Amino acid sequence: MPQQEGGSQAERISRAIEADILNATYPPGERLDERQLAARFGVSRTPVREALNRLVSDGLAEHRARQGVFVSRISLASVFELFEMLAVMESASARLAARRMKPADVAKLLAAAQETLQAAADDEAAVYTSANTRFHELIYAGSCNRLLEESVKQLRRRAEPYRGHIHRVAGRRTATAQEHMAIAEAIRDGKGELAADLMFQHLDIHRPEFSDYVFILSRSVEGALS
């Protein structure tokens, strides 16, 4: 079966399964059967096994002794821990980016922030999501710390099933885009502590403005566990 350019079979399969987990095609607690997945993707079980191992390492799936691999169940407390750690790591990335990001990349960051503002104004969800991802990933790369970049990307992927709710809260997409611009400007100006503080606040799940989101999140997790 043809592979996607730049990725192995296992990468392609893990991304496809990940998407199915995030959109609840495979709900929490469902078994991911190697044989069925191999048939679905038209490959041997070896790349499927590797793909499942990647999902386990990302926290989206879990091995159960003598039973196989299952989509992870998660508690509300563990989701809070995930968001708290994400805020800490992204804040550190912003601080380092303010010191190390190259001018050409700062220009790209400002452009991505502006694109999120425009997409929010135009109510273009897909464009917003793409620009938002690019904005954050430019900051990770701008930290010039590969270990931090890899770690925060993995953590962000683990948070993805729950982050989607936040942009559905009334008014948050526009407010979030405005925060992007403030962070980008602090990085442009070399203000590392300000950039770090703004990024932490940007992602702080304990903010009063996120109360509706926390309610939606709690219902989502409770539903997954029921």
C-alpha cells in the first residue's frame, strides 16, 4: 500500500487511529484489535503493532496484560494535571523563544498570530486551528531546545481530545487570538518573563474565564467513564 510522503506506515496508521480516538470513533475503553486494523489499512500486523506502541507512549492508549491495547480512560484530575504541565512547558518555551528566536521566525510568529485574529473574526474554524498550531509550534522551535520541543509536542497531543472544547466556549476564540498577539509581541521585544507569564495565563485552566470550559470538560470525561 502506498505510504504518505515523509512518513512510515506506522506513522500513517498511528495518525489515522489517533484521529479516530480524538473524534470518538474509538471511544475510551475500546479494544484496538491488531488483526482488524491490519485488514483496514492493508498492511501486516508489524506496522500496526508499532503504531499502537506510539499511541501508548502518547497516552492515548494503554496495554493490558494478556488482553491487548485499549483506548485510554482518563480521570478529570489527570486532565487537570495534563493542562497544568502543558502551561508550565509552553511558558518555558516562550521564555526561551524571546531570547533565542531568529528575526525571520519572529516575523512568521507575528503573521500566525494575525492569522488567528482574522480567522476568529471570520469564524473560520479550520483556518484558526491551523494557524493556532503553527503559532505554538513556532514557539517550541524558537526555544532552540529540542528536548523541550519534543516533550511539549507530545504533551499537547495528549491534551488534544480535551482542548477542542475550549474554542467552543462563547467568545474564547477571539480572546485567545488576542492573547496570541500579545505573546508574539513580547517575544519580538525580547521580554522573556512577560512572554512566559502571558503564555502561562493563556493556558491556565484555573482562570475564571474557563469555568464554562471546565464544566463542559467534566461532563465529557464523566461521559467517557460511564
